[in-house]
Amino acid sequence: MGYYAQKFGVLYTILTAGVARREYEELLQKLELNESAVAEVLADMNRRGITSRLITDPEKAPFIILDMKGFEDYLKFSLATISDYFNSRG
């Protein structure tokens, strides 16, 4: 269950903070997320042509969205998968 909870936190951070660096860093801290978990999801999205990889420069956005529809679809599918996991545990 911890895996899915962390994955939800990562997706929530990507969706909520988006490309706003300050909000991104605040959510990482509040949710106690490891930035490598975010980097892993963004790397997967990058392989699919949806976003850039994680940008670590504190003066820049944490990532760039390259395909907005793909971004939305990826997040919807990933969140639905997590929801299905929790619903199946009844």
C-alpha cells in the first residue's frame, strides 16, 4: 500500500504544482516525498513525449509539459489505477 500512497503523492504534486517551482518544492516537503520518485514518473512521461525530465535548477520550472492532452491522459489513467487498487482492497 505504501507504494500506491507514494505514487498518489507524486501524481498529486505533479498535477497540483505543475510547473510552479515554489509550489512543487512546498508539496515535496509537506508530503515528505523523495524527489527521485518524482523524477521517475517524469522520466516515464518523457519517454512517452509528454514532459521533460525533472529539471533541478531552482530558478526554473521543475518540468516542461510537451503534450497537454497526453499529460492529462497519463495522470487520469495513473490516478484511476491507484483508485482501482484501493477500491479492490474493500
